[in-house]
Amino acid sequence: MKDGEYYEGQWGADKKNGHGKAAYPNGNVYEGEFKNDEKHGMGKYTYKGYGVYEGAMGNNVRYGQGTFTFANGNVYTGSFAQDKFHGNGELTFADGRAPLKGTWAEGQFVN
């Protein structure tokens, strides 16, 4: 493990494999599935001071279906690819503005 990282959970072949919880020096915490030392499968990733992601992970990034709740109360629910909003999804705003619902590409609302 990297300096300052804490891990509690299942191991296999001297790597994080199965369910576990990792805490990182920057204050982020991930609890969920691991495969060959990478976040892979369903999990919850808490980004200190930024927000919380719950959903699918693939090769250490948000990938597939999930929900990201920002610290300011905005919530995105939908598809992710390579850690970005990508595919069908909806971003709702805590301040009551009309939501953005439709297609997203590489983190940007398309239509």
C-alpha cells in the first residue's frame, strides 16, 4: 500500500480482492469491492469536502450506473465513464433550478 493508506478487508494473491474499506492520506474513503488492488465493482467513495459517489467502479474510476451527491447538495444520477458523467443522466440542483436531464458526454450536458 501507498504511504498513509489504510486498508481493512479481504485479500487474495497479496492484493486487495473482495470487499474492503480503504482510507487515503487526503481524507478520502472508499468502501466496496476491489479486484487486484483496484476499486472494481459496487462501492461508496467519499471525497473529503467534495461529495459522495455510490455505484459502479471499474479499474479505479467511476464507471457504469451511480449517484454522485456533491457537498453543495446537487445530485447527479445516471451513467458514468472514465470518472465523468457520460450517457443518460440527471443533475438536480439543491437551489431548486430546473434539472438537467438527458445525454451527457465526458462530463458535459449535451441535450
